[in-house]
Amino acid sequence: MPIDPSVAVGAELPEVKFSWTESDVLLYHLALGATELRYVYEQGLRVLPTFGVVAPRFHETAAPVVSFPGVDIDLARVLHGTQEIAVHSPLPASGEAVLRTRISDVWDKGKAAVIVQEATAVTPDGTALFTTRSSIFARGEGGFGGDRGPSGKVEVPAHEPDFLIETATLPQQAYLYRLCGDRNPLHADPEFAARAGFDAPILHGLCTYGVVCKAVIDALLDGPEQVSSFSAKFAGVVFPGETLTTRVWRDGTRLVVSTSAGDRPVLSDAVLRLTED
């Protein structure tokens, strides 16, 4: 059986020791399309919070394998479902940490399964640096009789958005972003993309996630240090070179975010929470 929830739920994955340098941060920012000096020059470098999502596997060069305790799935069946990062303090431009991950839930959506992971990065002195929660959507792997799980729906305010942000992506953006540790052929190989059901390679969901977070920070905030957390559902795909339209509603200490490419939603149920300082 590709998925055995009785084995998967609660399973702890091997710890990942990782380190990063200013050069890694600079490359990540460039892969998101950054041109601002505060993101692309080591003097006064400010680190986007979404870097924490990729930092533990930044130097990996092999295509990912979806094989965990109780889970063994063909990569072509898998799409990123949701992503959240909560930063406990601003991320430093270099450092080292250990990532501790567990499978927290497996949900049965009928025609698909959702596998949820939670992870915390801890520095050598025992300080929690950031916590992530993510899910993958495995097509054709549902129907095992499990709980469907929560909807995760975020209500968008009824009024027009307070801000509208247009962000162009680059035709070569997926090739750049692959250098940040995600060598999934879905984002480069036309034949693999076709096998997965797409007309062409698509942009990494986490690239879109980072691009949108950066766009909101640059348009509305004083800097990445004001971000406490950012969560989003991947509602559709982006093809490199498309322009993203992001709508933002202010709601107290949080910003409700929705992003589309043309008339297609690509990020939904997204919330950027602000620090309370």
C-alpha cells in the first residue's frame, strides 16, 4: 500500500543538519527575481523569512523522493498543497541548525491523499529558529477511508482589496530556482511535465510563495523583520514568465492575501501575520 496512515502519522523523519551562508541567501533572493540592494548585497543583507523553508535542503542536487514511513508515492503524482513558516526571530544571513520533522497528519480527500509535515529548526544553542508546516497533495492515493481533514478556508473580506500588487515572473525563473535545492524535473523537463499532466514545466510553488511574500513586504512593510508568519494554499500553477496579481486586505495584525495569474488563482487562503513589536 503506497500510504499506510497507521505507520505514517506521528512518524519522525531523520534529523537534517544544515548550514547556510550569505551566498545562499543572495542566490535565493535572485531566484525570486530580487534586484533591490538590501536583498542582493551582503552589506546590510536582510533575509526574507521564506528562505527558512528552503534552507535545510538548499544544497541538494538530486530530485526529491516521496518516501517516508508509511508513504511511498510516484513523484509525478505529487503537488505541493500548503506551506507555512513561522519565524521566531529574524533569520540571520548565515548560520547552522538542525531540522526535526514529523508527519503530523494523513488526510483522505477521496481521489487524493494529503500528507502533512511539521518541522522545527533549532540552532546549536537550543534556540528554535523557525517552524514550518507543509502538505503535499498525492493524486490517486486517496480512498483509504481516512478523515478528510479541515478545509483551511480563510475568509476574504467582502470589500475591495486595500492593495493590488503586480509582479512579473521571469521566463528562466524555474531554472534559477532549481539551484535552491529543488531539482524536481517537473520544473524543467517537458516530458516529465507532460507525464504529470501539464503542457509545459511549471514554476515551483515555493518560488511563487517566496515571490508573493517578498512583493507584499516590499509594498506594505518596512522590511522582512516585520513578518511573524506566512501561510498559503497552492491553488493553481504558474508558468514561468507570467505576471502575478496579488490582492491584499488589512485585518488587524494580519494581511489576507490572494494571488492569481491572469484569471487563474495560484495562492489562496494566504495570511501574512505581523510581529507585534
